[in-house]
Amino acid sequence: MSGNRKTLVPATARTDLQLIELFSSLQGEGLHIGRREIFLRLAGCNLGCAYCDTPYAAGDVWTVEREPGSGRFESYPNPASLERCLDILDDWCDRGSGLHSALNLTGGEPLLQGEALQTWVPELRQRLPIHLETNGSLPAALSPLLPFLSFLSIDLKLADTCEEPTPWDCHREFLRLACHKPGQVKLVVGPAQGEQELLKAVRLVADEAPGYPIILQPLTEKGRPSVSGEHLLRLQEIAAAIHPETLVIPQVHPLLNLA
Ligand code: SF4
């Protein structure tokens, strides 16, 4: 996987969003694996992780599954209006009552469009609980949204694996703000992940968000975890000595033939 260029989001009306896609699928990472969620992927990211294979660059259109889970998509022009998105969600919720456990805001980095999300999230929250997947680097954009969020999945970006400097101060501030809401911290670890940097991240979580479980997620390459079992056990051992609630959970999408 090659590194992505950092992509900021083009200016739009303050209440419209630059989107990538809206689709229904299984949660394939972390504590909520196996739950059916609606994923709203926002365009743009402020980081450039070496392993990133997420298509987050804003385009002229965003795509929506014709039927939830069908894998067949149709396109709408970017930026997207809240009204258009609510129409689709209301239709999906009417058709599949009880199927979806959450609306998942993902990216890219959703909080890059935090200003528009202040309009969107209270409305979305009336349809489904809102989960946020974030790289944990934009604390100022998080604060106004926190009352409406049901769960946060926060990635801390470790330089040994991401090949980018870790934004430690931003991560600390982010965890301080988030820690009163339910959530998890996810650490993607690759074969080059060193112990010292992992320990620094684990201490940060133990200090700022001790109620959050830590998920060690082995980097996936060619559909398989790229880290040896022995290395994962060692990383878990040193992390659990500081933060006992440390789990090793791989991505399961490849096992289920899901993208
Ligand atoms: S934060 Fe996420 S979307 Fe952004 S570059 Fe890293 S892996 Fe990709």
C-alpha cells in the first residue's frame, strides 16, 4: 500500500459536506465487530499514514448504495446537502427497522468538516446512535459534537507504523475531551512497530482515558495480518502491564469477503 497525499477539503457552503460514500455493512474492527452499521464516509484527511488505502480525496460526486448492503451504487453531486442524506437514511431506516445499530461517521478524517457536522449530527442522531471513527488529532472540532456521539473509536497514530510523526499533544487533548463518552482506542501495529513507542501510547491512554480499552490491530496486507503472532503477544504483554484492558483484534472484513 502506498502513502496517500494529505488532502484538505475544498470550501463548500457551511452546512454541506464533501462526501465519499454512504453504504451499509458490518463493522469490521474493534469492539463492535459484526454489528451492522450505516457508514457515512467523509472526504479529506489531515494525516498521511504510509499504510492508508482509504479513498478519501474529494471528488465531483459521492456514491450511495441503491439498496442497503447491495453493493450497487448510484452517484450524487458533491457537496452533499443534509436534506438529501436524511431522505436516504429515513428510507433505509423504514425498510430495515432494527437492522442497523449505528450510523458511523468515518473518513478520511470526519472532523476536518466539523463545522458542517455541527448541523448534521443533531439531525442524524434522531435516526440512529452516532459513532465516530477518527484519527484523534483535531480536538477543537470534537467538543461541539460530543453531546451527540454515542461511541468514539480513536486511532492513535504510531510513527513506527504510520511513518509520520505522531501528533502526541493533539492525541492527549483529544483523549481528555473524549474520555467521558463510551469509546475505544485503536493502535494499528505493523511489523516495524517498536515497544518504546507503543508504551508511550499506552501510558497516554492510561493517563487520559483509563476507561477506554486499547485495541491492538495488526496491519492488514493482502487480506492477512502482517505481524507475527509472537510479536503481537509481546506487544500485548507490555501494554497490558500498564493498561490491562488491551485486546488484539484484527480487521475481519477480508475474512468475510467484504471491502
Ligand atoms: S488517518 Fe486514516 S484516512 Fe487519514 S491517512 Fe491515516 S489511515 Fe488514511
